[in-house]
Amino acid sequence: LLEGEPNGAFLIRKGNEYNDFYTLTWRFDDKIHHYKLYYDGTHYIKDKRYDTIYDLVADGLITCHMELKAHHILEMINSRASYTESPYVTLNRRKLNTLTKMQQTSNKSSPIISKTEHRTEEAVSKIDLPSPDENPLLTMKYSKPHNFKVHTFKGLNWCELCANFLWGFTAQGVKCEDCGFIAH
């Protein structure tokens, strides 16, 4: 049915009486591809969900294009990606440094400091805290695995592990619900 059609053309067909499901068929790279299509209020093929079939097809065509034209980049990303062992702050470090500098600048430029704030700062600075050398328990490292969920980002976003662009219309990557880390 799609033999004379251009790349990107698609159709959906219902199975016969023996297999009661729908099949999405599209033409990409002058080849025909078939996918079992699911629907439970949203359209989906694997774990990515779409409000319309057009969104699913558009994202699928982008995925096929990226796998065809940028497979070496995807392989590099996947070979380096160990999300559970990734640092919590990679590209976020720049964001945090910028926010810290902005916070310090705004605190210095603010002429209004109440007397109670000044007294509190003096009291805190007088507290005698043990140094990490004196108490090795203070230097204990804490690590916990990321809590990644598939996320649809608004606007342009980049992976904070490899700095590559997160492409696609929906469900472009994952975001840690605990620390906000963004990755493929």
C-alpha cells in the first residue's frame, strides 16, 4: 500500500479476527516498517506516550532519522551513560555557580540588614564546630541512586551528562525527581 508513497507516509490497519490489535506502518529510508500499536487513552508503542497518532509518527520518524544519521553519537552516549553512577552535578555545576554568585551579589548589595539578622550571624560564627580532620564522620560521602522518570521538556534542553541535545517532541529524556538531573 505504501510502495509509491514518499518517506514519512503512514497508515494504520486493524488486524484480522485472530489478532485483535492495530498495526502502524510507515515508510522511512525507502523501507516499510511495521509496529504493533497500543491505545489506553494515549497512543504508545513502547514506553513513550502520545496524545495523537500524528505526534507518535513524527517522534518515531525523528527517532529513525537519528538512529540512521547519528548512530555513532548515540552509541557514544550509551557507552558512557551510567546514570546511577553519574555525578549529581555535571553541567549543573555552572548553573549552581551562577546562582551562588547572583545570591552573594544580591546579599552584598542589599543595604537593609536587620539587627536580629546581624546578631544571628555573629552567634553562628562563634559556634565552635569540629573540623573534618578532628571528626572523620563529617567527611563521610553520601550517595544515592537517581530517581529517573521519563519527562517531556518544554523548549530546548541538553543532556547534563554528555551535553548533547535532547531531541524529539515528547518524552525526550529522563529527569531525576530528587535532584533535577537531566539526561537521555
